[in-house]
Amino acid sequence: MGCGRFCHLPSTKLLRRLGNMADDETRSRRSWPKNPKVLSGMLRRLSPALRTAGVEVDFDRDKTRNRNKTILIRELRSKAQS
């Protein structure tokens, strides 16, 4: 995704990046998130399964006056790497 081992972005930017990576067929599917709120909801529901697969998804608000929502996605270290 171009973020390395972690990615900390507003959901609008994350959806844009994912859209740039996906092909037209994938983006035209009914299951593709149409807006950032839908993407956040999908990630919230998938977060337990993603954690099992070694990816942690966290939701936060930035420190600006607007308190924009951000999503933090990071690769979890396996016990063998610790």
C-alpha cells in the first residue's frame, strides 16, 4: 500500500489509495466501499479476522481542531520475531 509496516491515514485517503491499487472490475463490484464511512465500518467488522492474520486495525482522531478520524493499520510482530 506504499506505507511499509504501518499506515496511518484518514479514511478518505485510505479509500483513495485502495482505489488506485484496485482494477476497474474490483472497484465496480457492489461490495466495494462507496465512501470512507463504509470503508471504516468494513474494517471494524474485519478487524478480529485481520488481527488473527497478523494485521492490527485501530481507529483514532487526529490532534487538529477538526478531530478528523484516522485509521492506523500495522503489521503485528510474530512471537518468533520478538
